[in-house]
Amino acid sequence: MIEKSKKTKNSRLFGFSKEEMLINLPRHSQCSPNLLFKVQNTSESILKNNGSQFARKINQMLHEIFRELERNRQFTRTNLNNRGVLYGKITLSHQNENELLKFFHDRFPNCFICLYNTFKNETITMNEQGRFQKFQVSLDEIVKKISLNRPITPYFEDISMNNEEIFQEFYSSQFIASRENRKYFKKMIPKYAMEMPGMKGGVENRFRNNLLDKYIKTTK
Amino acid sequence: MVSTLEKIRILGENGKYDICASTSSSRSESAPNLFGNTPNWIGSTISAGVCHSYAPDGRCVSLFKVLFTNKCIYDCKYCFNNVCKKRVSFTPEEYARTFMKLYSMNVLEGLFISSGICGDADETTKQMLEAVKLIRFKYNFRGYIHFKCLPGTSYYLLKEAVQLADRISVNLEAPTKEILEEIAEQKNYNTDIITRQRWLKEIRNKYNAKAKKIIYEKHDNQNSAEIEPQQNFSENYLSFECGTDRASQKINSEKGEWADEWGITRRRTGYKKIRWDGAPILNSGQTTQMVLGAGSETDYDILKRLDWEYREIDLRRGYFSAFTPIKGTPLERKKATPLEREHRLYQTDWLLRLYHVPIKEIKEILTMDENLPKGDPKLHLARNYFGDNGKIDPNKASYEELLRVPGIGLTSARRIIQLRQDNYIIKSRSQLHSIGVILKRADPFLRINGHIQTTIDAFKAIQVIQ
Ligand code: SF4
């Protein structure tokens, strides 16, 4: 049985407990042994009270970890091939790889999952038994190699293929013009998407003279 | 022949006005036994849900909200059906496959299946159920499904739908029979809608009571043996691990709680004590939707109906859709309802449903024409409740009193009580701030450690200036 996320239900109501902090902090890319030592020697009530600067820093780091994980769960677009390999690209700077793979493994337990981390230039995989592996190879190569050893499954063949067109059609059909809310929409675009290499203010560099607003569908 | 892409475009445009976008269900642990025992399943549900993309109107797109067909024998005055030129339908296979394709792309969290009424309600419901069965048993999908019950659907079909879906909704469209007649004269409010809602409640309670009995017996006998896998899927609902804790259903008679004929604990108001009851069958319960402003209803009509639904139907929640005139329909000249009305009603609905503010208190803040006043309803209620000089000390106030203060929500009130139990005394505003209280709104109603921050009069003056 795959273990559940280390963020417990209570942390949503009462903030992170000290134990949760110590478990999760090492996943942050800027976490050091010194920092962990300091957390260990600070009382829980101080750590939970955002009034102190140190507590604020720790809580912010924890939120960064979980926010990044949540964003990747939301916005990772995957493809499924007819041999049951599910693959896609992710952007993870913290050590959330295992958690993210578990999320997809829970949803597609019969698929081999391959995710290419554009931030670290590596491919992470999880097989049907939940075994985690890391490769310094490109996504295409890994998918090709793994697919070779797997039989074609009619079940997957039925729902695989490139479905981007279907999604675009569906997505544009859902917009209600009278409810347009640009401010909220822009708020919901993940920050990392705005700051990705080659982007400026949410717009690709080559269109840098245009603002993002131009591309948001408008009723006027 | 119309292509699948074309169908998605047309039926997606017709289906987008259904507001419900919730995808949370706590059924995940019990799912494997509910929909057969195959190891080849896909998908899961999570209690908080995931939103996968956002439309430019700010709404999240997390459900496959595409009508099954837009052929409809009714002609509700506010509906696209009056002007729709192209009539198309999916086949169950096409619908199921398209949904699964999108799910495999991680762009959807679940399915919302709704439809126009083609021929008659039963005929269309059968087709919709066919699609859902394909999704559940051919593609072995274990994720979230919201099934829209069409007005006038038969009991035996509802029974089937209850076993397949996570959530079912019947749209009320209007708060009273008379108002529904104004906007959709062919629908019968009592027989087509309310009776269906009652049936759904009855079916859900019946199935879950049976299931609970088995679990309790199993627990009491301390029999750890596995329940035999069921062959017949209609019997499968009996084998699950229920999340409901018997102790949490205890009746607190001091608070006026009581148990109904199903053994469900209810509050003094008649609302269910535990809304998310962990039931394996139809885990996310029943919801409904009303159109705002197409008829002549007032806010009080709507709130009164919701209050009734929470007591009698065990509605999980209500949704509101502000009316937008569609060109070519009989109501095309009617003014669009401001989205602010929708927002105020949602705020008040939260006060009813989660803060348990009695409806008669809400009635006191309504305007002469029985609509909600401008501004946050919680602020109006707090002014009524605390009076001009009433202030409470967060170190002494009860949980219910804390909830009355604007800026203190369910979470922060719970945190304050928790801290008090740990003998922690709140001495300053910054401590309240760190707990999550929004001081700007809470200040006029609080006395912290004997100190007052501002008076309600001063606060009102600030509001006028703003
Ligand atoms: S029943 Fe009424 S609202 Fe529903 S599709 Fe038919 S005409 Fe439209």
C-alpha cells in the first residue's frame, strides 16, 4: 500500500505540527542541516505562531513545497500510449517527485508512469508496483524503451492517442462570456508558468511587445 | 454525420450553465468493492478535489460538463433550447470514450453528466446510465461522477443512478411552484422535482443503513474475515469500509439534538449533524441549482426553500446561477441578474449551512422587499446580534459567539477554542492575526484583554467613507 501524503488533515486546520515540519522540510531545495537543527531546538508553540520571523520563514518554506506539488498535480498534462505508459512534463524544484508520482500511480495503477522534470533535466518513473526510479535520459527515449517491453493493450488503445484537440474544443466551450473575470483568471495562472524560461509576464519572449491581456478572450 | 469534436463544441456550450464544479468525495477507500473487483481500474477521488484548468471567466474546469443530448421536449423560457439550431446527441460509447481520453490527459477530475430530455425522461436517463456504466465497468473508472437526474425520472432508474454516482442533483430552478410555472410551465414542481428529491434521499439512506448494519455487526463480532466479493453489482454496495464513526453520531440532548427514523443525528434546526457522513453510497449526496432572476422570486423565497431542503432532503448544498438573457428566447429582454446577488446568496447560504444561523435571524436583516441588503450579510447579522455596544472577549466567548464575529471563520474559531483548552490566553491583536482572524473586520466586535480597538460607530463611518 502506497503511503499517503505527509501533510495530514490537521495541518490544514491548525497549521503544521513540529513533527510534520521536521518530516517535510528536508524536501525543500534550500533546506540545510542547520535549519533542521534549529527547528528541532525551537518549541512547537513558537514555530506555530507566525508572529516570529523564523516561524514565518519555516511555514513559508512548507507552503512552497506543497504549493508546488499541488500546482504540478493540477497542470501536468499527460499522454497515455497503447502500451499503458503514461508520460508528461513537470517542473519541480523541491523534492516532490515521489509524491507526484504517487498521485498519478493512485490514478493509473496499471500504467508505467514517466515524468520529465524540466527544472532538473531528469526523468522520474514509477512502475505498477510503486517502484521509484530516476534517469538522466530524455523522456522520449525512456518512453520508447519501456514501451518496447510491454504488450499492446486494447483497453489503453481505446483511450490513447493525442487528445489535445478534444481538450481545446472542450475548454473553449466552457467559457461564459457574461461571467468574464480577468483578474481572477490571471490570478489562477500558476506563477511558475509566468516565469518560465523564455517567458516575460506570461507572454513568450518573441511576443514581448504584447501584454497577457491581449490573449485573454474578451466579450467586448 | 456530426464529428465528436463538433458535438463537444455544441453540447459543451449548452452544458456550461450548470454551475456545480465540486469534485470532492471521500469514497476513495471504499471504491474498490463498489464497482467490481477488477485490478485494472483507473482514477480516484480525493476529498479536496483538484482543479485542472481555469476558463477566462475565472471558473475552474474540473468536470467534463457536456450535455448528453440537446434535443429536448421542454421549452423552459430561459434555456438555449428555444434557439438552438443544431440538435446533436452522443452515443453512450462515444461519450464514455471521450471522457476517458480527457481523463488520461489529467485535464479533468471527474464527470458531470446532464442532458436535455429527448423523448421522455426515462428514455434519456437510460442512455445516460448506459454511458456511466461503460465508464464504470468497461473502463473501470473509480473517480468522481456527478449524475444529473432529469425531472420525472422513474424510481428504478434513480436506484441504479445512486449506486453508480458520487453525487446526484435535481435542479429546482425556482424556489416555489408558482415561480417555476412562470419560467418552465411544463415541469411539475412537486411531482417531477420534489418527489424525486425525496426518493433519492430515501434510496440513499436505505442503502447506507443496510451497509452500516453489516459493518457494525462485523465490528462488534470482531470478525476480521473478508466479506465475499459480490457477483451482482447491485449488491456490491454492501461491502465497504465505512468512514462514519459511531461515536461521532452521539446525540447531545443538551444542544437539542435528536435522531430521526434512519438513526441520523440532527441538530435542533433539523439539519444533519454531520454533513459529510462518510457514506459509501452516493458519498457526496444530493445538490440542486436555482436560476436567479428569471422569475419573480425574492432572496427570502430562495433561502426559505434552501432551509427546507437542508432539513427535509438532506441537501449537501445549493448552487445559484444568475440569469443571463439568451437572444431569441422569450426572456431575451429581461435584464441580466447581477453577479453580486449570486455572491450574497452564497454568503448567506454558508451562514445557514455551516454557521447554523437560524433562518428567522436572517429574515431580520432583509430589506422591505425581502431581498438581502448590500454588503456582507455576516456584518449585518453581527450588528443585529451584538447591538451597538456589544463586544466579546475571545478568551471567554463560546464557539457559537465567536462564529458570529465577522473576520472569524470556522477554522479560526476552532483554533481559538483549541488554544484556550491548552490554557493559552490571547493578549494582543497580533496573536489573533497569526491565528487567521481578519482584524479589519473583527475589531469592532472584540475586546481583547480589556482593550477595545474601535467602536461600531467609527467603523460605520469608515465604511461610509469607503
Ligand atoms: S428541460 Fe428545460 S432547461 Fe433543461 S434542456 Fe430542456 S428546455 Fe432546457
